[in-house]
Amino acid sequence: MPMGRARLQDELLATGCPEHIVQATLQVTYRKVSERDLAMQVVAMAGRTTSTRMLERLARLLSQRGFDEDTIETVMGPLMRERS
């Protein structure tokens, strides 16, 4: 499952990977694909939903996958507007 920069960084550091290698990896990885696009993949995998409860779960999932608040708001915004 796609993950955000923070989650990937934490996972790489947890393996004992040196900080400079982690930073280089993050730079290369997120140069090729944006966190927004990755977050949109997570949303697409979750399927269409407009229930408040499912939208809250999706936002939590994105957070757990290491996406920052701005990215979560960007991808969740259209879903929230659909609900209205």
C-alpha cells in the first residue's frame, strides 16, 4: 500500500538505515511521484464512500500511512464536498 514520506522515513530508520541514506532515498522516491498521487491511490483502493464514518476512517488510514495533514485535506476535500 502506498505510504507518505513520514511513514517511509520511520520505517527505514527503524531498520537501522543511516540517516543520510534515508534522506537520499526519500528525495529520489518523492521526486518521481507526489505524496498527493500516492494518497489518491489509497483513496481509490478504499472505493467510493460518502458516509461520515467511512470518510473519518479513510482520513485516519491516510494519517497512519504517513501522509501529512495538507495532503490528507487535499485528497479528502472533494469527498467531503460530495457528502454535502
